[in-house]
Amino acid sequence: MAEKFIDDIKTEQQRVAELIVKLKNEIGQVTNTVAGKEVQIQELTGKLDVLKQVEEFYTKGVVNTTAEAPPEQVAEYTQEQQEQQQQPPQSVFTSEQPNDQS
């Protein structure tokens, strides 16, 4: 009678151990699936942001082409252009570099 009881305990231990292994495997699979979904969500979020920026650019671009820009913005841009034009051209050669153009 005791041997039967011990065999039943061993069988139950084996069943529980197999169930634990099975559950751990399922958890691993779910974890991998979740990680994959998180990566996919991040990629799609990035694409959505880009699409929103493109839409905003085109809608604002369309609005800006039909309406004239305020004079203040035009004046500021012109002033920046003038400042850039007044700067002397910069040489690609520095005083440290030899000027080997023989």
C-alpha cells in the first residue's frame, strides 16, 4: 500500500514539474510576442509621427502659398540674407595647412 502511495506521489510530482515547464515555455513565448509587438508599436508610432509631419507640412505649405507671408517675416529673412552676404568668404585652407598648388 505504501509503495502505491509513493508511486502516486512521484507521478503527481512529475505531472506538476511538466506543467511548470510548459507554463514557463508559454510565458517565454508570450514575452517574446509582447516584445515583438512593442517593437512593432514603436515602429508604427514613428511612421505615424512622420506622416503627421508630412501632412502638416503640406497643409501649411498649401495655406502659405495661397496667403501672403506677413511682412515682418519677410523682413527678418531678408535681413538674414543680407548678413550672410556681407560676411567675407572663408578659405578652405588654414594657415596651418601647406598651400601645395604647384
